[in-house]
Amino acid sequence: MKLRRTLLGLVAAAAALGSFATAATAQAAYKAEYRMSLVLGPGTPWGNGGKIWADLVKERTQGRINIKLYPGVSLIQGDQTREFSALRQGVIDMAVGSTINWSPQVKQLNLFSLPFLMPDYAAIDALTQGDVGKKIFQTLDKSGVVPLAWGENGYREVTNSKRPIKSPADLKGMKIRVVGSPIFSDMFSALGANPTQMSWADAQPALSSGAVDGQENPLFLFTVLKMHTVGQKFVTTWGYVADPLIFVVNKDIWNSWTPADQAIVRQAAVDAGQQELAQARKGLVEADKPVLKTIADMGVTVTSLSAAERDAFVKATRPVYDKWKVTVGADLVAAAERAVAARKK
Ligand code: X2X
């Protein structure tokens, strides 16, 4: 009898513990703070976009969802090509990330890095806002994150400390910092340069010390960081690649939110993405491209290519395009080429 009573007591205690645990989980379902990863922080369109997203979510959820920004991919010690894995594993709760940094894990994202696929902003929009964008979102969803909205880092223009770049021959032997995504090494090798893969965290001291001659990034970064002060005296606007940004949330975090809060976070991402994109294009979409004048006023030689000059770069990188088309998926690339050809200019 005594044993039976003890057993019953244990069962009751376990049941009580169980319901306590359930209540605790329900309460703990929302974290006090969510961690948003970014490479570039506020002060750049990318970082501002993350802040706008976080602020809108806080306001619209009356503080139920609080987001802290971690620029410089600091949750993963600056190692930006590990960001996607960290998101999937829950080391990062949410992110505004570049397609380039996630492409080592999601090979379809290399689409946007195919050289000269997107000749203008209308071409980028035709991809991100059309069926190709939907397919990419489906792929991301299957890869374990919830994609919500598009933004933009921007057209990546090449800068250096040596000479104006007008033809692939001008790049010969030049030491260029490239992101840690292999297609970039392939492109710069095809152009005769000497590419060195490094994270953005390592790129800045490498530029300052002259360990590398040049780099490629959107032009707002040139002005924000005053790259002319670290010897970057030559800029060529070749528009070879542009990297979109994608606003995403880790799946478990997403599933822990009520449908109403999910809708708020999604809409806030769309709104923030639109504002971010406008910031990223500001000064570059106007006919006189004021950003170029700002950079020239810094004492920098800005080289714009004629159609024929640009074509030499297209030709030199074509084997890389063809090689990577297979990795991205021939069907996806064909769909993208059709969307670009059919775009409204
Ligand atoms: O590392 C870069 O060049 C940057 C900041 O543009 C990206 O994160 C892709």
C-alpha cells in the first residue's frame, strides 16, 4: 500500500511538473530579445534597412518582439559565409543577408553573381519581383529559413590604387580582395587579376595596409568609408554583378510566433526592404548619377565604360558564366535570362 501511495504521489508530482513545464514553455515562447545578423551596420543602406525592420516590428507588436542588431556578422566572429548555416542552426534568429554570402550553402543564389546577367535595375527587379524570385524563396524555405522580403546591396563596382581599369588587360596581376564565394575568384582569375578571398572584416585592414590593390563593392560603401583615404584612387563602373539582400527568420523562431505577429514581421520586412532599396539606389538612378560626382570630387578617377569596352569584360568572363550556370541550375538561369530579356525598361 505504501509503495502504491508513493507511486501515485510520484505520478501526481510528475503531472504537476508537466503542466508547470507547459506553462513555462508557453511563457518562454517569446524571447526577451531576438538577434539580427547584418554584415554592414546602420549608416549604410543595408544596416539602415535592418534597423528600419527592427523598429517597425517593435512598434507594431507593442514591444512583444524586440530585435537587437549584430552588424559585422559579430555573432559568427565576422565569418560572413557561415551566416546561413548559423541562421539554420539558430545561432542567429534573423538576418538581412546578401545573396553572395549565402551562396556557398544555397547554390541557386549564385544566379545573381553570374557576370553581366543583370544589365540594369529593371533587370534586377524582373528577377527578384518575378517568378525567379519566388523560386528562390521556395528554395530558401526548403533550406530551413523563412524568406520574407528583398532588399539590395547594389551594383559592385571595382576600385583600385594602381590605374584606371578600362579593359581586362588593366587588371592583369592586380591583387583584388574578393568575397569568400568561389565564383568571384573564378571571375577575377578569368580577367587576369590575382584574387584573394577574405571576409569584409579582413578586407578593410588589407586595403589600408596596401596588402591588396583593390576591391569591388557598391559605391555607397566607397563614400561611407572614404576609400580614397586608403589609396583607392580609381573607380570603374562596370555593373558586372549586383547582390540583392534577403530578409529572413529562422524557422523555429518563426513558428514560435502567433500568426498575427508573423504577419506583422513579414509586412515590416517588405516595408523596410522597399525603403532600403530606395536608399541603395539613391544617387545612382538619377540621370546625372550624383554619387559619381561625389566620388570624383574626392579626387578619384571615375571610369565609365563604352559599350565596346564593357563587352570585352563580358567576353572574358563568359566561360565563368557558362561554368556556373550548371551549378546554379540551367533551368533557373534560362528562366532568369528570359525574364531579363522581357523586362520593361
Ligand atoms: O563583403 C562584402 O564585400 C560585402 C559587405 O559586400 C558583403 O557582405 C557581400
